[in-house]
Amino acid sequence: MNDIVYVKSLVDKARKALAYFESFDQKTVDAMIRDIAKFVFDNAAELAEMADKETGMGSTEYKTKKTWGKPVSYGQAWGEENLWALSQTMKKPE
């Protein structure tokens, strides 16, 4: 498969996924995003180690700290009320 065909297949998959997700109401989308953010937060160290191995750039420690900040960014995009709700489910490890 050449690059153009491969990219077109990815775009087609993305369009199908978008059509599927457009059928969800806002409450469902918020719950999904919250669950994804919580997963990222809870698995920050493992995800950082994987990223470090894949890219060979930076450090696992830095990437872990950076990843812990991502759910806060998502919360800011949702507004203060959602940020508070998210913060209640996530506790940064000591």
C-alpha cells in the first residue's frame, strides 16, 4: 500500500469515527473524555516510559509530570465545574 492510499484509508476511518461520535449527547462525550483523562492520569508513568522508549527524547520523569498536567488542561477546556469534578476523581501520587 502506498502512502497516499494509506493516508486516505486513515481519513476514511476518521470520518466514520466522527460520524459515530456525533451521535452521542454532550453528557456522554463529557463522561468519555473524563474517563480517558483519568486513564492517562492514572497511567502517566507507564505512558511516559513508553513515549520515552519510542522517541528516545526527553526523560520518563519529565514526561510523567507533563502527563499529569494534561487532565487539568482538559478540565480548563470544559470549564471550572467540570475541572472540579475531574479533580475529585484524580489524586496525584506522592
